Amino acid sequence: MENRIKKVIGSVFGIDPATITENDSPDSIPNWDSLRHMNLIVALEEEFEIEFTEDEIMDMLNYKILYTIIKEKTGL
């Protein structure tokens, strides 16, 4: 699951998935702006066949939180 998340993040932000750490956020990824954040959300929903709530979308501002929410929703 972790590799799938990193692959999506890498694709959306145009970075090497191997460089993504659990502390990455808009502060450490220059391309992580509001538009790309929504692109990331849509891409993750498609990849994992899940749907995020508005509150989850607002909270998903670093890799660690993304991972935790996706893990809870998928049970993986």
C-alpha cells in the first residue's frame, strides 16, 4: 500500500516516489498547492476505490496522515 501511495504522490507532484518520506507535506514538496492537493485526492480515490469526506480532505496535509486515513478506509 505504501508504494502505491508514493507512486500516486510522485505522479501528481512530479517527484521521484523513492524520495517521499512520512514527514513530507506542502512545506517540503514545492508543487503541493491547493489545486494539486485536489488532484492528489482524486488520484488516491481512484487508485484505492475509496471516497474521502470533506474533513478528511482538509486534514490530509502530510504523508503520514494520508497513509493513516487510507489504511483505515481500505483495511489494508
